[in-house]
Amino acid sequence: MPMPPRLRKTALTVHVTTSLGWLGAVTAFLAVAVAGLNSTDPARAHALYLAADVITWAVIVPLALASFTTGVIQSLGTTWGLIRHWWVIAKLVLTIPATGLLLLHTQPIGRLADPTATTMIAAGGLHGMQVQLVADAAAAIVVLLAATALAVFKPRGLTTHGYRRTRPAPA
């Protein structure tokens, strides 16, 4: 059932805000992860990973969940539908794994933020994990930009379900 115009615009505003907030927070995370990777001072690197942990749990995870939730609400309350158009399904296919991988990759962030990691960072024992955080954040930005492009350009194409809904019922 379509939402009334005011509610639809409010839902769209919340969805766009949370989605762009997610992208911005991941970009900030990438900057912190790069600074941590390039830091020669283990104490500074540890402080940066503490900041990355806070950014992840206080900003990125809530925005990712809010973006996903508001996107589903937006699709169900508009004529776009959740499974009528391929671009909506593509956004879901990008967003669901991105959110799942985000939750999975919070473990390395927590490990680098642990106070005992400072000596391992100094010894270079966690270099691979530091590189992984940079690569994960860069990949997340690419995925979020792809989802944004899909939302802006809305490539044509109905799914089988969407096509059936546009055809008149047989007499």
C-alpha cells in the first residue's frame, strides 16, 4: 500500500540521510585506518584504532542498520516495490552482504583497539590486519557508491513479479 506523500517524503529523507551518513562514516573510518597503518608511533596507532572502534559501533553499524531498514520500508511503501524492479533487488544484494560483512569485520577492529595490541603493532605482528581494515573500508565505499548510483539512475527493468503486476488480469 502506497504511503501518503508527506510520509513517503519523510521516509525518503531518512533513508537518504542514513545512507549518505553510512558512506561518510566509512570514509572517515578509512582515513583513520590509513593513518593507523602509516603511523610509526605504536601508541598513536593504538589511539587511532580505538577511534576506529568507536566510529564503527557508534556510527557505522547503527547507520548501516538504519539505512537497510529505511530502504525496505521505502520500497514497500512506494510503487517501486521490494521485488518489482531489478535495481531495487541489486541494492538489496549489495546492502545485505555489506551489512553482514561489516558486522563480521568488527572483530579485527576490536582486536587492534585492545590495549595489548600496542606492543604487537610496534612489532609489526598485526600489519596484515591493519591492511585488511584499509582494504575493507575501500571496498565498502565502492559498494556504497554503487548502491547510490543505482538509486540515482534507477536502471530500467522489471522482474518477472513486477511484469506480472503491470499486466491486466485475464477476463
